[in-house]
Amino acid sequence: MKKTILIILSILVVLGAIFTYILYTEGAFEARKVHNTLDVKPFEMKCEAGKCASGKCGKE
């Protein structure tokens, strides 16, 4: 019984090491870049030709 548990545990450790190596090579553990929200421009609606009433459109 102890031998079976040790074999299963060793198999899980080896599979975990392989899985961790794959994730590491793909960059899963790299620090994430935080995007600065101050650089985001506010949404501006642009008028398409013929769809706006006169004087209602903002600057294009």
C-alpha cells in the first residue's frame, strides 16, 4: 500500500514539474504590465455624412 502511494505521489510530482516548466516557458509567471488609465482618451462620437442634423455634430 505504501509503495503504491509513493509511486502515485512521485508521478504527480513529475507531472506537476512538467506542467510548471511549460507554464514558465510560456511566460505565465512574468509580471503583468499595468496599463496607465490616464493615457486613455475619452470616447468622442464622430458624425458620418448625412446622419447628423445641422449644428448637432461635434468637431471632427
